[in-house]
Amino acid sequence: MQKFFFLLLPLFVAHLFSCSSEDNNTVVTEPVSVKVSFSGFDFSVLPDQNFATSRASAAEAQVTCIAFKVFDENNKELYTENKTKGENENFDQINCELPAGKYTFVAVAHKAKTPSNGAANIVSPDKAVINDIILYKSTYATTMSVDITRGEPKEVTMNFGKRITASFMLRITDPYPEEVDEVEIIIDPDQNVGTPNQYTFNPSTGFSFAKQSYTTNFYKKNTPNNSFIDGPMISCFLTATEQVVNVKVNMKDSSGKLIRTRTFNAVTLKQNCTTKATGYFFTNSVSNGYTFDTTDDEELSYAF
């Protein structure tokens, strides 16, 4: 028995060295350094009382949170990082390491009501959720296909372009009664009211997955001049580039009592555009005094 064991021992040792040699020859892919910069926001500015549009960086645009995720070819999440303006250095940049391969980069930038609401939750390359109580006009999203080559550091610039929201602005030309303390604007009041995660959208298109109701309440005490003269604005996601909606406006006093209500039917909203409704609201003698002007954010307007 001992003789048989000693005969097998050299074969066992040879096998060990053979396995060790194969393990040493295994190629391990080193991660590649990747630098991502966020820029190219189409951002409306107001220089010298003249409206204009500028290509801004994330730090310059009116966004406070950026969510970033990387997905591989099987839509498996490989990297995630969130940025909050004022809390993170290099707000408009992210540095990470990724193995060589083909990826989809997804980024969502938006203005949050409060920093605690945080960045958007990117679920997949075609689904993201903003968990906030209000949706601001300054909301952007983009996706990008990126190839990472082994041994070659990569620099990527993600340009957001136009905002993905649509907006409705109310400009009332007759005087507000003194008792009006709250303006409530409701887009499509009969569409899927109270939908959970109502700010869910496709980052590659900016479209919502279903028509739904959006509500924003404006309070006089929170306005810059303690008045609504500048015109309340509500923003939302659309299901297509252009969508026809009904808009209900409620005027209330400080106790929440309804003073006057009005519904505008068949109002056209367009993505990355503001539809301005201008006219009388409280004057009973005027029934059809409103004009609707849909203006693209890139159009230059000059005050005179």
C-alpha cells in the first residue's frame, strides 16, 4: 500500500504545479479610470431684462441634484452616484472605475424642493422617479452609450440639452382681490388623481408613462413681492412632445375657502415649452378674454 502511495505522490505534486501555473496565466481585467462631466444645459437667463438662452454647466443651471447610474449590456447596474449642490465638491463631475465593456450611462438633473428629497431614483435606462412634492421647470435627463477600452482612461461629457418638462403660466391682467391668499393650479384634474410616484418618466425621452393629474399650490406669503403679479407657473411631464390638457385654477383665501374657480379647456402643452395664459380672471363681464401663447425656451424675447 505504501509503495502504491509513493508511486502516486509525484503525479499529485505535478498536478498541483500545473494548476498553479494555469492560475498564474489567468488574465485579470484592470478597471479603467472614467471621468464624467455634466454640461450642455439649455438654460433661460435674464440679462438686462432681455430673455435669452444659454448653454450652461450643471453648476450654473438651476438644478440642485444630479443622479448618475451605469448599466451594462444586460441592464445590470454597475455604478451609481448622486450629487447635491452645495454638499459635494465638483458638483458637475464624477470619477469612477469600470471594467472594459459597453455601457449605458444615465443621468437626471433637477431642482429639488429641499435637499433632503435628494436626487432622482434611476431604476433602469428607461425608467426614473423624482421623489418630491413638486416638479420644477428645471428638470433634465439624458442617456448615452459608452464603450470602455482596456488600458485607456475615458473622459465623457454628458450634454443634457433642453429641459424635459412642460409648463403652464397664468398671467392675470385684472387686479387680484386682496383676500386671495392661495392660487391652486391643476393640470388634467380628472386624470389618475393621486397616482403613486407621479413623477415617473423615461430618461431617454422625458415622457411620462401615463396621463395624470398635477397640482401645485402657490401662497402669497411665499412670493418675492407678496403678490401673484409675476404669474404662477406649474410644470409637468407629458406623454408625448405635445399634449392637450384641461387646466383648473382655484383662488382661495387664507382659510382655504374658494373665492373663484375657472377651467381652461383644450390647452396645448409642449415639452420644453411654456404655455402662457394671459387675460382677465375675476371680471365677470369677460368670458373669453384669454390668449394662449406657447413659447419655446430657446426663443429670444425682448422687453419693450
